[in-house]
Amino acid sequence: MSDATTLAFETDCHIFEGCGFPTPGLHSFLFKPMFTVGGIEFNKPILLALLSSVIVIGFFWAAFSKPKLIPGKLQMIGEAGYDFVRRGVVYETIGKREGEKYVPLMVSLFFFIWMMNIWSIIPLAQFPVTAIIAFPAGLAAIVYVLWVSITFKRHGFVGGFKNITAYDKSLGPVFPVVMLFEFLSNMLIRPFTHAVRLFANMFAGHVLLLIFTIASWYLLNGIGIAYASVSFVMVIVMTIFELFIQALQAYVFVLLSCSYIQGALAEHH
């Protein structure tokens, strides 16, 4: 949890002791630097993001560094995860022939995002890294640059411009307006919504978990214990729900990434 949220527990604040409810807010997403290396400050989200990278790389390295014809348990899990993204997302969206080269990137994105999301429910960590907008924005920027590069590489400058603006003279008088909206939608709104969709879901989920967790502690006094138990049940329910959302958001991010690439590869008519 953040420094501000931890403080709510350390102050031992309860409902009948004359103190107000320590409501979580933006301050719950601010973290003090833990240490500095070479002028770069490292706080909790950055360390969790780095640890996510190490875990994902370490897992797949352990699973596939010495592959066997009859896979062991770790290799079997790795193959199942890799195949899920390859066949269930990339092949279904881009196609087998065109999509194969993008499988490693999409597998990396899926498991990296999923790992960063999972920290939300892991004790001591208890924070989804993707609830900090910089992380989803950085990943969305990678996909955005790739999408633009593929578009102009595949179709050339004129063809790429037509692809991005949905060039279609048959629309008649509204043709220029449609081109403008398509251009703005694809070049400006698309990367923004791609990042915000992941960020907003994880941000909102973490806030809800904080509210019910702090409320359980705050109500744990006198007759408030009965209400605290209800709040605690909600913590469990929300945690289970978050498990689903964490995987879903990683899936949606990768699915949209594949959809953008498929659009870049498609021939304009």
C-alpha cells in the first residue's frame, strides 16, 4: 500500500474514537523514493515493475532453456501460456501467416502486464503497477510506434495516409469530415484510450480494495465490528473479482494491440 494508506493503520483510527474515516484518494498512489542510484529515484511501483520483468523472463527462461520432447510441469505451463496468446489472440486477430512474427511481443506484453496487475493482491506489495498511468502509457506508446511504422512500411506514405484516414471518395460530401475524424481517432485518441483503459480499470479496482480494507479496520470497534465483518467479506469478494479483472485487462490490451497491427497490415479499398 502507499505511505498514506499505511499511515491510516498505524494511527489506529476507529469509528468511535473521534477520528474521521481516512478516505483513500490520489495520495494513496504516491510513493516516496526508497533509494537513489545514479541520480535515478526508485520507489515501490518502479521496483515492482522491475521485479515483474525478472519474474516473467526468469519463468520463460526456466521453462524453455532446455526444452524436452516430453515437457515437464514448468515447460507445460509455459507452453500453455504461450500457446494461449499465440492461437487465442494473435492468430485469431492477425492470422497465422502474418501474425507469427508478432507472437513474442504479444506474449511478453500479456504476461508482463498480468504480472504488474497481480501485485495488487500480493501481501506486502498490494499495489497494481499499471494503476500508475506512466506504465500503461509507455506500453501503449510501443504499440503505437509499431502500428504507425507497419502502416507506412506496408502501404507507403500515400497508402498509409489513406489507411489511417479511411480514405473513401464514395462517402460524398461528408468525405473530408470522416477523414478528419478518422485521423484524429487513430493518431491521437487511439493511443490515449489504449493506455487509459488499462490504467482506469486497475486504478478503480485498487481504490475499491483500499476503501473496504480501511473500512474493515476503521469499523473494528464496539458495535462497528458487525459492519467491519461485512466490509471484510467485501474485501474477499473484491480480491476474487480483481483476479479476473487483472487477467482480463492484460488480454484486452494485447487483443487491441493485435487489432491495430491487423488494421495496419490490411489492404485499403
